Amino acid sequence: MATYFQTLQTGFLKKIRRKAISFLRQPGFAKRWFPLLWVLLGLSRVAILLFSFRRLAPYLGQPMGIAAYIPLLTPKQEAKAAQIGQAIRLAARYTPWVSNCFPQAVTARLVLGLYGIPYSLYFGVMREPETREYKAHAWVATGRVAITGGYGFNLFTVVGCYSSLPPQGQTRR
């Protein structure tokens, strides 16, 4: 019995050590933002569970319909956007709750907004060929950077888009 617990403890300690070493190898930006992003992912998850989409939608950005609109960025903004995406994906791997595409997209929208980086948040659906079931996905893209969720355009049909920029010909109020 003692050997079983020793083996279990040794395995657990090895896993913790491996995770710690992996975390320490991450870029400084991701390590600095990790605690805040971890909390934001949790708050995003809670908001998604507590509020209807209708109540959340006004905070996602300007509704663009089904237009696949990707803002252009300066090279500096593009580099910062890539760092933000990497940090969010890192924090999402370490949450004890579900931090799938939707909480990641909401968190990305918040952080990109803090940095003043334009973004587009997309919602898409697809039908699985084998099971004929529908699957939904959310992703955030800006410039040439897929912040969260990858580039869902290949597999998913866009059913909604929210952007930090107003539609062409309109001004922000």
C-alpha cells in the first residue's frame, strides 16, 4: 500500500515539476498576464452561464451581421495581438473549468480592447458529416493573427460577427 502512494506521489510531483518548467519557458508577457487572464477566463465563463446571449452581445462589439471583416493592424499591434493570443491560450490550459472557444473569445475581446487593438469576434456553425450534429465555434481574429479559436473560416459558416470598429459609413456614438 505504501508503494502505491509513493508511486502516486512521485508521479504527481513529476507532473507538477514538468508543468512548472513548461510555464517558466513561456514568454514574459504570458507569465505576467497569466493570473489576470486566468481570472478573466473564469469571469467570462460565469457571464456566459448566467446571462443570455442577448444580454452579452452589446459588450462583444459592434454587430456586423455575417460579414467576415478583419481589421488591418500595424506591425506593432500585430505583434502585441499575437502575444495576447498566446497568453490567453496558455491561461486557458490551466483553468479547472471549461475555457473553450467562447470564454477565450470574450477574454480576448476584453484584453484587445484594453490595448486599443481592433478585433473581430466571429460565431460559426458547422454540421458534422458523420453524426449530422451541429457544432458551434467562436474565434477572434485581427490582422493576420488568429487570437483565439484559430481561423474558423475553413470549417465553420459565419453566423455572426462583432467588431471593435463600426460598419463602414457609420460613426461610433
